[in-house]
Amino acid sequence: MGLELLYNAVFLCRVKASQMAVVTLQAVGEENSIPYEVDQRGATTMKMSPKFTGTWYITEMENWDEDYFNMEVQAYLEIDQRGAGEFQFGLVFGSIDGEVEQDGSGERFRFTWEGNDENDSASGSGWLKLKSKDMLEGKIKFHQGDSSLFLAERA
């Protein structure tokens, strides 16, 4: 029901909001829905929950020690309001593309990534979940390779 309302609202805004730069939508009566934006071309994009946006410093990793994951820079993740971002730990750097989804116990930010691991192309997936307002837990996975749970604190 919520998606049907959302799609109807998007359609109406496409017809009537051609002069508006951005329209924010949210399905009525859906307490856990995520707002969408419609630009003047009628394209829709999901806005990120502000709970996950910003810079986060990785403080612990299951499979790598602090000497490795902070080797070049303070290990971090950055996520913007579109669900895009980047991360670096050790010699691994990547671009993130993700979205918030509901799981059995709340919201989770699920993402895919592509980048480099010691100058070799690398890609994978992962997820983030809030433990508190300023701490999250997550998992990063390399395609057909290692994976690691981690903790991060808001910068």
C-alpha cells in the first residue's frame, strides 16, 4: 500500500511540478518509509536516512588489526544523502552505492562497492547497522574473497 501511494504521488508531481526543482515525497501513514525527491525532469531519487550519513571512523575490524587498517589514513567510511560515498582501510579504497532497507530489527544500510586493493581492482558488498546514535557495526565483503565485521564511530 505504501509503495502504491508513493508511485501515485510521484506521478502527480511529474505532471504538476514541472517548474519545481525538487519535491520531497513520503507515503502517507507509513512511519518507516524513506522520503524521495523528484527533480524537474521527473526523475526520482531516494534520500538517505540521516542516521547513516556523514563520516565514520573504523575502530575495530574482525580480520585485520589496527596497524593494518589505519596504515595509510585513519580508516573511514563516508556516506552522503544519496547513498553514495567512499571508504578506505589499509590499502583498500572503494566507492559505495547503497540504500536503506528494513530488516527484522530496524534499518540497515546495504551497499555494493568497487575500488582497489593494493592497486588491483576489487569489488564487493556490505551492510551497516546502528548500535547507537554515534556507533555502527557493519560487514564488508570482497567479491569471491574475504569478509570482515567492523565497528565505526561517527567523526
